[in-house]
Amino acid sequence: KLQQLFIELILRQEQAEYQREGIEWQNIEYFNNQIIVDLVEEPHKGIIAILDEACLTAGKVTDALFLESMNNRLGKHPHYTSRKVNPTDKSMEFGRDFRIKHYAGDVTYSVEGFLDKNKDTLFQDFKRLMYNSVDPVLQEMWPEGKQSITEVTKRPLTAATLFKNSIVALVDNLASKEPYYVRCIKPNDQKLPHIFDEERCRHQVSYLGLLENVRVRRAGFAYRQPYDRFLLRYKMTCEYTWPNHLMATDREATQALMEQHGFQDDVAYGLTKIFIRTPRTLFCLEQERAKLIPIIVLLLQKAWRGALARKRCRYLRAIYTIMYYFKRYKVKSYLLELVQRFQAVRSMPDYGKSVEWPEPPAVLLHFQENSKVIFRRWRARQIVKNIPPSDMEQIKAKVAALDVLQGLRKDWGCGRNWGQNYLVSVDENPIMASQFAKRVGALKEKVHFRSVLFSCHVRKINHCNKSTDRALLITDRHLYKMDPRKQYRVMESIPLKMVTGVSVTSGLDQLVVFHTQNCHGLVVCLHKMHPANDNRVGELVGVLADHFRRSKLELRVQVSDCIQLSMKGRKRLVTVEMTSEEAQPNFAKSRDGFVLYSPKR
């Protein structure tokens, strides 16, 4: 009966939906279960009526007599059979079994115990007794005992009648509602996972009436969907509907989509829904959609990545704009601070040497280094502009000495006035100054040199490896070694272009070694100076370096505490030892060359 109601509700819903959508209703053939319902519950003729009649009959009535009564009354029914009605069917026991042909299949019943189970032997007195118990649970279990003794005059209903009445009430209740069914399939009888009993599941599907339901559904249109939802799922499969259609209604867009795929003969168009008859059409649409989904996903990914990239680009542009204006602000602030600090340097005594440079931004580090170089050159020019022309030669010599000696020799006399030609000075040479001047004048007339670069008393090593006093005169052409005891007679003349290098030590001694092209070095120590602790090595090196630079000649200047030179074709080493025992510098022979014992200063 429930299966009959289930089928009728489905047909009713189908027919109502077709009428709402304006689709023509076609009669659907299905198995009508009403004949079996009548076989079971028809008054005075059905199985339940025969069973109740047997229970109410006086005398001894057995289950076999009940079966005989059904054979006599229902023997000609197409859905009823028993061993007596069909003697050839030996699957049923004679006088015990009967069979009903249900919609899902044949079901065999045994009549043994039918009469006893159908009789309700629990009389109303017992129900009333239980209801009147002081225990509320018993009262709730026996609500029938609430009726008084005067209200109950009939015999209690049989179990079959109670079951039939309950089913009728359930059917009436379901018919007045819009039920939704949930069919549960048990995969196996062991209640274990991962086990699927195909035969058991097929039996359940058959006896639950699911095949009839599907058959009714497929007899009409198996799939239906509102136009908007249908387009939302399948619009990418048609060029006229993707990404959005331009037609007047969704129905026209759906019709264009189905016609493009050639499915117009397998569909019907309702007022708000599309109806598709066969699942094959839907499968084809799903396959087309599955092919296009990866492409659409890539398109969405591309669009999203593009949106993220454009967003990041906008952020970067904003960051760079902020950085640009911040850098401009920092540069402008730095330049204003720089102008403010250095705007009055022209009037300062030191021309801005004491001005502290502001901390530059990172972008102007190189600019500040270049600016410092330019400022130092400007400051030097300003200082040089105030130097008298007579002191320019001395300044140039000091600059040349600075280039070759700075950081290599402790003291090279940059802080004093450089006299250069000391032997013509009365302070330096009070007795022989005039004679030296005459000798220089005679040399000038003979050699025609332009200027004297340096002159001073020296102590040198003679050919006997002993210390001897001599005078050193350096002009722009020659280097002269003179004897002060013989009115500064020239002992040796070396063309200045033959000099290849000068070596000095890093200490306070006045040792100077001249290297020449003929590998015959000259070792001298400046002495008899006024004042006595004067340091003239830097002056000698400076005037030579400046002269060689202006003459575009090469002069190698070496600063070392162990000087190597060639003397008479042999390699010699010259070292210096500071001592307080000597009043004047003295040379002594050593194992590898010579040692200069210089008094401590």
C-alpha cells in the first residue's frame, strides 16, 4: 500500500509540474499495485477479512482450515497461489504454504501460527489494571486502559485489523502532505566497512520499489532545471552564452545552447525550466563542460594573477613615489644644510677647514666625496693665491716631498722654511760662504745652469771606506761633490739625468743614497746644519722630485731602513744605528756594507 502511494505521489507531482511548466502530459505505463492491495485488505474477500473470519468462527478452526478457505475463495486470483491451486509447484508445502506475487517479486508465506498471532488475548481488564498502576511508566505504556468498563462492549480487534487500520491512517496522513523519501540501502549484513554485497543491494533496490520510481521518472523527462541555473552550469559550452548572453530571456539563451549542440529534439522548454528526456544528453553536456573547466580555471588564474600583479605594481609605484619625494626631501635638506654651513667660508681664516660636513643621505655619499675633493682644491687654491711668488718654488717642492714621503718617514721637515742653497748663507757657512758663492758663480759661467736646487755640508765614505767631510751642490743640471777644505773644489760631477733614484730611511737620521745609471751609488749624510737638529732629507728629496717632475724624468724614491746600492760594481747594504756616543755622524764598514752611526736627536 505504501508503494502504491509512493508511485501515485510521484505521478501526481510529475503531472502537476508538467502542467505548471506548460508541458503536455503523456500517460505513463507502470505496474499498478492496487490489485495486490485489494487482495490483502478488501472487505469480506481479502486475506485479512478471511483471517478475521476464521478467528471469530466458533468451534475448532486450524491454520489448515484457514488455508483451505483462502484456496476456495482466492484460488482464481492471478496474484495468489498455493500447492493445492498449483500442484506442480513443489517449492511450497501442501497444506502449509501459500504465495503472493508482489510488484517486486514472489513472497511465500507459511500459515502456521497465523490464527494464534492474529487473536488479541490481552483483554481490556488487564489493560485497565495496568493503566491504574501507581507507576507512571506503566500508565504511559497502556493508554487503552483509560476507557471505562461501560465504554468497552466489543471484542478486541485482531492484530491484522489493527495493522490495517494503522496503515490506512499512515497513508491518509502521507496523502495530505508533500513527503520526501530517504531510501537506505544496507551494503552487507555483517555491519562491516568496505564490504559491498551486490546481490543483497540489488534485492533491496528491487523490494524498495526504486526501480519503479526510476521507471516512472524516465518515462517522462528524466532531468529538469530552471533556466538560470542551467545556464550557470553549462553556458561555457556555447559561444552565444559565454560569458554572458545578450538575448532577451534565459529561455532563448538555453534554446540557443541546446540547438548548437544538436539536442533540440530531446528537450522541452517550460515556462521556467528546461526538461531533458534522456541522460545521454546531460552526459554530453557534462563532458563538454569538463573539457572547458581547466581552460576556464586557467583563465581565472590568469585574471587573478594579473589583478594581484597590478595591485602589487600600484603598491610599488606608490612606494617608489614616496621614496622619490623622500629622497628629494633628504637631498634638499642636505644641500640647504651644506649651503648654510659653508656660505661664510671665504671670510674664515682657515677657509672652512674647521667646518664639519653634514651626514649625507646614502644617495649622496659619492657626491659628498667629490664635493670634499673639490672643496679641498678650492681651499688649496685660496691658500696658494695668498702665497708670495717667491715662496711658490718651496711650496711645489714640499708638495712633491709630500707625495713620495707621507706615511713612510716620521719627519721630513715640512713645517719649516726651506732655504735650499744653505752654503751661501752666513748663518749656515759663516767662514766659507763667500768662497762657495764664487765657486758657484764660476760653475754657472762654465756650465750655464739656471738655478741651484740644494747645497749642504755632508759626510761621505771615501775610496778607503772612511768618513770624509764634503759639500753637496745640486743644480738643475749636475750633482757636484766638493771639498770644503780646498775652497769647494769640485771633486766629482754627476749629470742629474744620470740619477735614477734616491733612498732614505724612515727615522730621524739624515742619510741619503743616490742611485745612478752607472751603478756607482753615492752615500752621504747631511750634517753641520744650523740649527744642528734641522731635518733636511725631505727638502732634498722634495726639490729633486719636483725638478724631475717638471723635467719629465723618472726618479724612484725608496724609504727603507736597510738600503741596497751598487758601489764599485759590488752590492752593498747601508743601515743606520742611533747612538749617543757619537758627536757627529760616522760611517763604519760592516759585513755586508756600511753602518751609519748617527747621534740621537
